[in-house]
Amino acid sequence: MTPLERRASGSLAMIFAARMLGLFLVLPVFALEAARYPGGNDPAWVGLAMGIYGLTQGVLQIPFGLASDRFGRKRVIVLGLLVFAAGSFLAAAAPTLGWLIAGRALQGAGAVSAAVTALLADQTRDEVRTKAMALVGASIGLMFALSLVAAPLLAGAIGLSGLFGVTGALALGCIAVVLWWTPPEPGQHKNLPRGKLADVLRDGGLLRLDVGVFVLHAVQVAMWVAIPALLVQAGLAKQQHWHVYLPAVLGSFVVMSMTLFPLERRGYLRAVFLGSVALIALVQVGLLWAARQPAVAPLALLLFVFFCAFNVLEASQPSMASRLAPPQARGAALGVYNTLQSLGFFAGGAVGGWLVKNVGSQGLFAACAGLTLFWLLAAWPMQAPAPRQSVEQVLADDADAQAT
């Protein structure tokens, strides 16, 4: 990477990481802590509170992405972070589960993922794009690992409301990173003709990726409606769940670095991608079996395999989406992509809670396995995008000058 690409990747990864740390701090303890709120004894409502963030994200990702194409990435990112912070502080002050749901919904209205991803794509070349996206994915994964250790301790000290307060403060810190560390938007981007949403929606390759990101995050969130309870049933206290989560997440980064980048350079990105989807499906089948009589060792192994596949997909999918999208409609394309990602969050929480309540954790994992197999069939015709000359390529010529 050039100095400018490293600076862009590092600063935007930090924005993603700080924002996601706030969300992840809540995830491992949400289902247990939300039970203390009035109305929190209903798993379906708890699942809705967990997932509604994704619904409002899904509604607003495309408008935010289109706005970033028209008005500039940084303006849209700052506005979205302000909305996200407001939702966090509302959730922190929530006296009931209903107000908590409202705060989570407002959090989701700060839908900046498409604008951040589009800005990173604007500032990196095709040949290093997957590495840049992987840096973002790795930072998110590290924040997830950190949250698994810190969340039970912080929840015991400051409660769920305190965790939401920390989330709001982190969002405000992200605004400072956008304004004073992230490189300026490329001048070439401002001169491009405005893209059309219809062009994005007609692209079969992009649509397959959109389906994939929906399924991936629906399955991820749905799993966490059931897994904490399974670990408790296996005899592991909730304060010790990080003993399982942390090694699984950190070990999966090693596997990703040893597989994704070398095999992509050799032209095997499609095989790695489809293999990872198949692994996600196999993990769901394994969890279906393990839920009959929960034990820590099988659950830990299945989570390690899940994170190995998840991290590969989390790095490769947005990279491919940004490379397939026309530069003038990159914000729109990534808006659609992040809309489906956010709707996946919502569906995983809301439907996952309903499934656990009505058919149990085994029914949940059976549904996740079927959904992932559908994804594998939909993704089978995909081809890895070929490198192409675009607006990002121009940036390489003056990267060293701009970095200073």
C-alpha cells in the first residue's frame, strides 16, 4: 500500500472499530441484561430490541449511500455518527424495554457503513482493496474479541445503560477521526458523473453479494440469541464466556491471513469464498447436534470454525462489491449492500428470538442451516472480479505527495 492508502485504511478502520465496539459491547450481554427491564421477559421482544437496529439501518443505507455520491462522503459520515450517538444516549436513559427499542432504532438511523466503505474504496486501488477491507474486518473482529472480555465486567459495573453511554462517547470520538485524520476525499471523485441506482440493481454479481451479506449477518445475530444460553447450560458462567469467544476469534484471524490473501493472489478467491459459505452451513448443522446436550468443547470448536469462515467472507464480500460497482455509483452500490447487511441484522435478531421462543434453539440452527445452503446455491455462479483501471488507479500516481 502507498502511504495514503495506509492512512485511509487505518483511519477508516478505526471509525468502524470504535463504532462497532460500542455495538459489540452490548451483544454478548444484551439477552441476559434486557430481562431486567419491564417487558424483558419475552424472548421475542428482546430479539426485536436486539435486531431493530438493523431495520432502521436497512431503511437508510441506500439514501445515505446516494447522498455520499452527491454531497461527499465525509459530510454524510459525520451526520450519521451524530445520529448514532443520539440513539446511544437515548438507549442509555431508557427506563423500559420499549424505550430501549426506540434508542436502538435511532442508533440504526446513523447508517454510515456505505459511506465509510465507499470512501475507503475511493482511496485504495483494486489490487490492495481486499487487504484494506480485511484491515477493516480485522479491526471489527478485534473489537468483538475485546467486547467479549470487557462486556461482562462492564455490565456488572455500569449496567446495560452504562454500556450504551460508552457507545455514544465512542461515536463522538469517531467524528474527530473523520475530521482530522482521514485523508481528504479524492478530487477525481467529485468530477464523476452521477450514477444511477437502477444500474446497481440490474447487476447480477452485485445482487448475489447482497443476498450473501444478508444471510451472513442474519445467521450471525440469530446464533447469539441462543449461544449464550447454551454455554450457560454447558456449565460456563456468563462472566467466563470470553474464554471460548476470544481464542476462537483470534485464532480465526491467523487462519484468514494464511488462506484468503495467498489464495486470492493465486486466483482461488471463488473457491475460498464458496468453501467458507459451506463451512457456515456445516457449523449450523453442528450446532443443531450440539444443542441436544450442550458441552463447552464442541461449542468452542464450532465457534472457531464459524469465525474462520466469517472473517474470510467479511473481508472478501465488500471488496468484491466495491470492485464490481461503477465508480460513479459506488455509494449507491454499497448502500444497497449495507442495506441487506442491516436487514440481516434485523431478521437475525427478530426472527431468531421468535424461533427460540416457539421451536427452541435446535429449530433456530436448522433454519440457519437451510438459509445458508440457499446462499451457497445462489452464490455458485459467481466469478471473482478482474482488476480494472478506474478512478482509484489515478490516485497511486500522487499518493506520496498527498500523504505529506
